[in-house]
Amino acid sequence: MITSIPTELTNATAASQTGLGQLGSDTFLRLLVAQMQHQNPLEPMDGSEMLQQTSQFANVEAMQRLTEIQGRLLGVQNFSASSSLIGHQVTAYLPGEGEITGIVQEVAAGENGAVLRIDGRQVALDNVIRVVRVTQEGG
């Protein structure tokens, strides 16, 4: 049984944080070692229980990595889809301004995803409400 938690375990830095709140992988291992060091010698921690905890933590970490990879993949797919809009006429809704319509000139990566440049204005892909294929006549 742990009677006190070392200060370095309670002050986990943001660099070692995972989706487990303040508990990062390094912190988890240090906590596990501290738990083993401070356990009651008359009632030691069950080895299978420790293995189960470690296994559960590994599963959570793997799921977090998978979620991160899926997020990156979604970002690449959105950027690819956005780049296919270059040269197309789009209508977008901008909060506080209403609808704007124009031709997509370029696509750039923004903090929250793809950003389209429409007639010199920056528009987030999420704000696009209509896409029209521009056809050239007489060519």
C-alpha cells in the first residue's frame, strides 16, 4: 500500500502527458515501481494483477496511437479533397458575413484543417456549403 506519492509523480509535465490525463507512460512506470517499493511485505502485490495493469496500460497507449494516426489520415484525406476543389466555384457560409461565392485559387494547411483561398479570402473547408464545377465554353 502506498502511503505517499513522490513529488515527481504528482508534477507530471505536459510533454509526458497522454490521454490518461496527467498520467504519462514514464509516470505510470515510476508509479508502478513506487507501488512495488512501498507495498506491504506481508501482502505483496499479486504478479498477475501487476501484469494485468501493465497490459491494460499498453492497450490504452496503443489505442491512443491508433487514434492519433487516424486523425492524421483524416487530415491528409481532407487536404486531398480540398485540393481537388482548386478551379471550382464554391459557396461558403462565413459567420457574421453570410454566404460568399467564388473560385478556389489555392488550398493551404491551417491550424484546424484545410483552408481555401477564394477570391483572396481565407475560408475553412468546414464552411463550404456548395461546390459547382466550372466548365469552359467554346474550347
